[in-house]
Amino acid sequence: MLVKEVYSIARELPDSERFGLVSQIQRAAVSVPSNIAEGYSRKGTSEYLRFLSMVYGSASELETQLIIIEQIYPWIDTSKAQSLLMEVQKMLYSLMGKLRTFS
């Protein structure tokens, strides 16, 4: 699960990143399933698509933050999180495309 992997990475970051990268990656990771769930519970496809668009934005933020971690802290392995994130992004893109055909 992406969120669990991100939290594992957060534990490896130095304490000096507690209010920086740690909070950023945790917030972005939790935002992905939270906004999918909230959007699904709303009425109508257009509102669901709006939430999925926000999810895609959070996923892109997380992608950038993982790249930053990889560059600043090269001993922290982000490859599993990046792989999981890529799968999430592919699924989101596909779902959004299908929903747009119905709206």
C-alpha cells in the first residue's frame, strides 16, 4: 500500500525534516485515498472527476517529493513507493478517462 510505504520512508528521514518533507509526503500520500473516497461519496460524475483531479495533483506532489528525497538522501530507497505511485497514477488516468466518456 502506497501510504504505508510513504510512512516507512518518512521514518527514515532525519528529525530535521519533521516539519518539512515528512509532513509533506505524509499529507500528500494520505490525500490520495481520502479524496478518492470523498469524491466517490459525492453525487454525480462531474463532482467525482473534480475530486479525482485533486487526487492526481496530490500524486504529482508526492512524485516530486520522492524525487527530492532521492536526490538529497540517496541512501533512502524510494523505488517501491515510486512504483506504487506510478500504478496509482495509471489507474487514476484510466478511471478519469472512462468517467469523462459517461459525463
